[in-house]
Amino acid sequence: MKILIVGSGGREHAIAWKIAQSPKAEKIYCAPGNAGIGEYAECVPIGAMEFEKLAAFAKEKEIDLTVVGMDDPLVSGIVDVFEAQGLRVFGPRKNAAILEGSKAFSKDLMKKYGIPTAAYENFDDPEKALAYLETADFPIVLKADGLALGKGVLICNTLEEAKDGVKEIMLDKHFGAAGNRMVIEEFMTGREVSVLSFVDGKTIKCMTSAQDHKRALDGDQGLNTGGMGTFSPSPFYTKEIDEFCQKHIYQPTVDAMAAEGRPFKGVIFFGLMLTEKGPKVLEYNARFGDPEAQVVLPRMKNDIVEVFEACIDGTLDQIELQFEDNAAVCVVLASGGYPVSYGKGYPIEGLDSLKGKEGVYVFHAGTKLDDAGRFVTNGGRVLGVTATGPDLKAARANAYEAVKQVTFEKAYCRSDIGKAIDEA
Ligand code: AMP
Ligand code: GLY
């Protein structure tokens, strides 16, 4: 098969690597891709939002399957454009990707179908939001309705902070049109877990659990980022919790979307908080997590192309997902100054020493080849260095050992990815 991947980050590198393991994959393209993805795929200089150009490319190259990694194109309807042209594509249509594209929609869906989540109110009028805050309990959480690069969530400790937050989101439009509406919700505490799943419109099959580290600095300090590292599985995600979520969260979400006339095909990412009152949904995403994919996919035994096809064909009930009985840790190597401002073009040293090393995977997030053919940095998050091991402790030691081998100017990473497992 000829397969096209849409996206350019560490997640898409992990997807490309996994697709490359499939005996079904003859030729892989990635648009636009990055220098690391170039090892498995031919990178094509078409942007992920250029739907017509992408579809024309898929027709010209007789692509058998397109896999969309990123949220933006999914929420904007890339799948509908491909399907209208008779092209086979893995991912939710626009009317289903709204599960991620509108937090107000997803909150209303959960309320209507009794899926556990934080108590909330939706607002499209800033005056009403401000009035609501006057009698609210703090801390409280403000969320821009639309996509905001993972940054549209503000946790406010006081009324003053919350009022400033409403202004930032709804009046000053810090997150653009994403802030035309907002959700104000109850602050929850507990462990966070990410559970990714494959869905074919009616059947859902969950992958192994993972946990993300969103803050830039050790001890969960510093600014929110796209993700500084992950580990899988989460030792806090027990069999009992899984059974509860299967019954009250996962299948009910898939059934709710079908009942609303929005059947979901693709990946649903459940962002969960394990609260004292049981697991609750923090958020839904309509795609693989980044960097969750970088620890989940290296542990997956199945041929991923078969799973993608089963989701498209509605035959996921015939697939049994299987994962290695091991663990994986991914440490993100970022460029100094990320997530605010950072330089680009720094040469990356040491990649060769990790090449072909058993149980070590270097996923490129923001890299390119310079004119001399050297790998240089081309983004804030530069590399995701994943290592597996028989258990989380071993995987963590292996990941940090591997990260030491790679350097570039002003590189930094957190030193405590996966440390939470010590408390398990
Ligand atoms: P989201 O994009 O909705 O996952 O929010 C980003 C992060 O904000 C989450 O991973 C949580 O750490 C935090 N967060 C979101 N909603 C809540 C909430 N209701 N209570 C506490 N923390 C939250
Ligand atoms: N790692 C969180 C996300 O992909 O949204």
C-alpha cells in the first residue's frame, strides 16, 4: 500500500515508524514531515491545512490510505474533503472532530449522556461569565472553547485572576476565535492519565495508558508546554479504574456520538483525572497524543495499518489490540527558551550513537536538514527520546542514558519524567 501521513511532529514520526513496520506498507509519504520522518517516508512540502493540494497529491500518487495526525486539519474537515473525492482516510469527519474542536460541545455531550466530568457552565457573553464568577468557588478553571494549541486553559486561584482570564479569553482574544465562547468549570484534583483508543463508529478498543508532563520545568513548575515527556503504562490506572471507564466513559462516549448523528472513526484520546470521587473526563482529543504516541506505539504489537483499516471499515470488533508487557519513557529535548521564544538552526550532535540501539527510539519533533545535510533544530520541542525497559524504572534509566548522548546548543529537558512512579 501507498500511505500518506499528514503532520510534522514527534507524534507523526512515531506513526511513520510504526507504519513502516507493517508488511502492508510499500511506500510512505509525509506532508510536510520533518528530517527524522524522512528516514521512513518521502516528505512532501504541502502544509497540513492545504486540503485540496493534499487530496490532489493523494490522487496523483494513488495513495491507498491517508492518516491524519494533527488536530487542526481534522477539526477543519480534512477527512470530509478526502472522502468527497473518494480517497480512503483515517480520522474523524468534521462533525465528529468537534469532540476536540469545541469544549462547550464536549461538555454538553457529557452532561446529556451522564459521562463523568467536572461541573461547568458555557458562556458566549463575557458579562454573564463575569457575573457568574462573583459567586463561584476558587480555584476555578477557564477554558477557551476552540483549539488553542493546548494553551487555552487557565487555572485561576482568585476572583481577580479569573476576571482577568475572562478578559484575556473573550475580550482580548488571546486565543483568537477559540475564545468566542468559553467554559467555566470546577477545579478537580487527582492524578492525570491519558488513554488513547481506536474507534470505528461503534466499537472502541483502548490502547495502553500513559501520562504526560505538560509543564516546562521539574516538579511541574514553569509554563505549560505541548508536553515535555511521557511514560506508559500509568501505574495509577488500575484494572478497577479501567473497568469503570469502559462502562461509564469510553463506550458511552462512542454511543453518544453515534446517537447524535456524529459517528466517530479514528482515535479518541481521553484526558482523565482520577479524582477522589472516581475518574472524570478532563478533555477529549480527536487524535493521538503528542508525546503519548511516542510511548504507546513502541509498545504496540499489532500491525497498525490493519487497525487503521478496521476503523475505516467498521470491523474493529474483529481486532484484538496487544501491547508488550514492558514500559516506555519519553524525554523531550527542547530548545532553551521554549515555550516562549527560542532560536533555530542549532546543529544536533550524537544522533548516530543511538541509531539502531535496541529499545531506543529518537522521534524528531522539530528538526530539519541544513544545506550540508546535517540535522539542525527547527522548533521548540526538538526530539523525543523514548526508551523501553522491563518496567518503568528501567525504562526511565534507559531514556535518561540515551538523552545524555544527544546535544545541541541550549538544549534542555526535565530531569523528573516518570518520577511519579516512585509514589505508586
Ligand atoms: P485540557 O486541555 O482541558 O486537558 O487542560 C489542560 C490541563 O489543565 C489539564 O491537563 C489539567 O492539568 C488542567 N485542567 C483542565 N481542566 C481542569 C480541571 N477542571 N481541574 C483541574 N485541572 C484542570
Ligand atoms: N499530550 C497532550 C496532547 O497531545 O494533547
